[in-house]
Amino acid sequence: MEAPTALPSKTSEEPTALSSKTSEEPTALSSKTSLSSKTTEELLKEIRATHDAEEDQAVDLKPILHIMEKILLDVDRVINGTHGGVVTLKRSTTLPAFDHGMLEAILSDIHNVSGELSCNCPTGKDTKATTKQLLETLKTYSWNTKAVLALAAFTANLGEFWLLIQRGNANSLANSVAFLRQVPEIERFNALRDGVTKLVQTIRNLANCNAKFMMKLHYWYFLKDTPPISDAKLEIIRATYWTIDSVVQIAGLLGWKNKSTSLTTEEGKTLLIQLEKEVSQIYDILQYHFKRCKEYIAKEMEDAYKSLLKLMQTAVGRDIGKILNRFLSGEVDIEKLKSNHVLFLISDLDISLEEITVLNELYEKNEKKYEIVWLPVVDGLYNKKKFLELKKSMKWYTDVPDILEPAVIKYIKEVWHFIKNPIAVFLTPEGVVTCQNTLPLLWTWGIEAFPFTDEKEKTLWRNRYDWKLNFLVDDLIDPELKKWIIEGRLICLYGGGSIDWILQFTTSIKVVLARIGVTVEMVYVGKNNDKGWTAKVIAELHSHNIRVLKSERHFWVRLQSMMYIYTQMRQGKILSKDDSFVQEVMKILAYDGSEGGWALFCKGADVIVRLDGETALNAIWKYGDWENYAKKHGFLEGLNYYMEDQDVPHSCVHLTLPFISSEIPGKVDCSKCGSEMEMYYMYRCCKE
């Protein structure tokens, strides 16, 4: 294709293709690379007026494209007699990867556009009003998304009507619905078979090309207003209009509004060929601009990444101010951060509010020893509402760009090994990285771990407490429980994933305690690695007046952090059986990995007895065997005395730990919903 002539450009203040910022408009481009010859300045102004720049949603189109592909392939097979039967669309193919609320809104807009195409599509040249109306319906979406959704609505109608035509002769219900929907006779479609076949393929190509701009090119670069980005942004606006205009004409041609069209079959064939060529031209133009942008972005990305590597590897003249300017693209005021230790909190939008709450509390207690800067790792399809909610919940420095420079994200992933779970990189005022993940240290020791060096970490580990409850629980996890520990009360921590076991256990032990006449503080600590399930269980337990740990998420993250720290220090060596502390941590995590529950009985800080769920229930139910000893020596002493004589059978044990190495390939998406999966190590021992 011809390259565009390099001419001076002017700036427009109208909304752009992928963002609401301004774009530069080239004064001349080849007809093979631009739709400017058929888009007057007045029409362009009208097109832009239909766009809501404040919203400008760029959504994940993969699920929509998947359904479109399925429908178009089936329609093509039916038209050409290669399907071998009735078209079937499985319900499971409609499960998208974005949230349900967004899905409903998108499908609602597709439905509205579909209705317009069915009822308000003129033939010939009188399509402008309908096209603008459809743009108004889709005004809150980015320009590429408008085109794809309009094509999706057309595809839905095409599939529906082919189903009705196919089944009409043999199915009275389909025949009746076809009559009410004014579906044209099969002969009319047969006469346009070849044209429709070519059109189906062209529509598929055009939809995928529009989606590629959002799925293959990073959104950050489309905030720029320099060629070739500015050329592409302007051309996408034009292409979106003419794409929808073509869809309107095709819908009118196929007679979905009524059967009073004056077009003869031959005229219909001619117009269908013309429309297929127009859609192909739009595809070719967008493909040309996509290729130019891809090449430009690749070069920009390479240069920016090399520059960032050079900065981070330079020992002389580097400081935290220069690093902040580079990581935050120089767009924010960093004066208050200069000359400070800085903790880069790196996460996607799946970081939990519980984790943020704990970090807020630690930050407020750090006596200004360090500042926290959030680096959100998101792309152009991020959930802006969720982003703002998370940002609002943070008490530290959040004056950061919504979208980081792609070179920065690449550095974070390749050098600091961020994949999915949050990490926190700690830098000195001189810009030296002393720790690539301080979160385990913060979860375990809090501000005591400052300045988060290897030496500090080893010192804290050597001086750690013995296996006692006061090291597992602090004021941030549960201040009341911490008070009970200091007071030396009898305490039972229990957890697990079975609501039936929890209710059985709490009911049974209350009966036993009443018979002895002692009080044990019962606290449910939740279940690890199952945030949504735990929330449901906690709501159920509150209805039974069962006390739940204040920050169960922090409790489990702390246990996992201890294992993380230990395994990091072991550097791949076999975990020592001689470290009783680590062995006890592993046992709790392993209990949690089982299907049942578990219980930990303590007196103050001292852990007296720990039991898996089945063993705990059996011991309580057989209370009569140790009742006399318990009344004489105490409840926990009696329980411990009883368990010493029991031969507990080995059951299947699972130990699940968070992903702590970068040597395994990156993210994996769920095969059912498409969401990115969290990464864990699992150890399993089954001798059954």
C-alpha cells in the first residue's frame, strides 16, 4: 500500500479513536490508506459529536468476538450446505471473562442496535440518520468498540434469521415467528448466497481488525498525538462511521425492515458486491494503520526499555527522584517523595481491600521511615471504577498515572518478576533496591523489618519467637485476641472449609465446656486461598453468633509469608525437619489444605494441642474417656492427655503455598471463565 504523504498536521479538540484526548489530522492521505475523500469536515464533526469522551469505554472484546466467530462460521456452513444439520449454539460459549454487570450493559446495547437494524434500515443512500442514531446508542464506547458491537448486532440478526429460514419449512413455530419478524423468503437469500458468503468473511475480518487495535497495541501509546498514532486515531473514527453505515445498508438490502424494497434481485447482487468491497476497503485501511502503529510501538518500546535498564543499572548519578520520574512518566509531583525511602507496591486490580487495610495501618505506624507508591499494572481494558475504589482506599501516595508506560510494566515483570500476586519493591533515597519483595517481611514483622535488607531479615528470623500464639497474632490481626493471649486465657483457633464441621465442632465443644465449667475463647480464622468462600461462611457464622477473627486474610498471609521467608533463605534446599517452628507452620497450612477443619488449643501464648477436624470431633465426642482427668487437671491438660494415647491415622495432606519463583512461565487463564488464575505451589502426601 502507499505510504501517507508527510505533511504538516493540525490539532483537533474533538474526541479520538481510543481515548478522549486530541489528535492531529493529516491534511492529505492516499485513498488506499484513508477514508478522508468520502468523509467531509462537516460529516466528521457530526460523527465526533455522537461520542461521549468522558466515558470512552474500551472493553474486553474477546468473548464477543468468540460468539461472533461461532455464529458466522455456522451461517457460512448453512449457506454453503457444509454444516450437516441444524445450527446449534451452546450456552457455555456465552460465558465471558469480564464482570457480569459490564456484560449486561454490553449485551443490552447490542440488543438495542440489533433492534434498530431490524426495524429502521433504509436502502440506498438514505442511511446517515440511522447510522448516527446507532452511534448515539454506542456513544459511551471507544471507537473500535462501537464498530465491533455494531458488527456483533448485525451478526446476531444474521444468525437468528438463518435459523428461522432453515427451520421454517419443518417447524411451525419457526415459520410463525419468521412471519411476524417479516423474514424474507428463502429464495431471496438463495439468490444472494455468493454475496452473503463473501460478506460474512469480510465482516469477520473487520471485527477482528478493530479488536486488534485494543488487544494487540498498548493503550498507553494511544494517548499520544504524534504520527502514526494520530493518523490511526483519526482514521478509526472515519472507519467506525463507514462500518456502521455499511451494516445499515446491508440490513436494509436483506429486507429485515420490510419487503417493500424496490431493489430487484440483480440490483441487490450489485449492491451487495459494492458493500463487500467497501467493507474490504475499510479493513485494508485499518490493517495498514495497525501495521504502522505496531512497528512504531515496537521501536518506541525497545528504546524506552533500554533507557530504563540503563537508568536502573547506573550506579553513579542515580537517585530516587530520577527513578520516580521514569516510573511515573514525569506526570506527577514527586517533591514530597524525594530524599525518602520508597516502597513500590505493585499489583493488578485484584489486590484485596483487606491487604490494603493492613498496609494502611502499617504505613501510619512507620514514623515516616518510608513512603508507599502504588504502581498499578493494568492495560487499556481495566475496570476504571474498581481502580478508583482501590485508589480511594489507600492512605499513601496514589497520585500516579492510571496506566503505566509499557516499558515500565515490562521491567516490573522481567526484572522484578511480578506475575499476579502483589509485591513491594523497596528503594533507598539513592535509588538502590534493597529488597524485591518486602510484603512477606511486612506481614510477618511489620515496621520492625525496616530497612528490609537481607541482614535484617536473617537477624529477625534468628531471633524469632518459639512456636507460640503471640507470634501468629498481633494487634493488626485481632487486638482483642492479642489481649486474651497476654491475659493467659484458654483459646481455641479453628478453621476449615466445611460449614457443617464448624457448626458440629462449636456445638459439641460448648456442651463439654459447660460440663467442666470452664471458658474457652473460640475464634474462627477462616480458610486460606478461598476469599469468596470465606466471606460467605463468615456471614453464615455471624448468624450463629460465632466469633470470627478480625483480619483472617492477614492471619493466612502471615503464615504463608513465614514459609516464603524460610524457603527463600533455604534457596531451594530441602526444608529442615529440625526447625520445629517451620514444621508447625506447615502443619497448620496443611490442615487448611484438607477438606475438613482443624483446631488449635492454647493457654495464653502456649500452644497445647493441635488437631485435624475429624480427630477434634472424635476427641470431643469421646469426652467421657478423659472427663475425670480434665476436671482434676484442666480442660487442655485432659485433652492433651487423651490424645497422647491415640493412634491418629494418616490422611491425605495438601500444602498450598503462594508462587515464589519466576522460573515457571507467566500467567494462565481459566479454561471456564477466561479470568487470570492465581499461581500456587501444591505439595501433596496421600498414603491411602
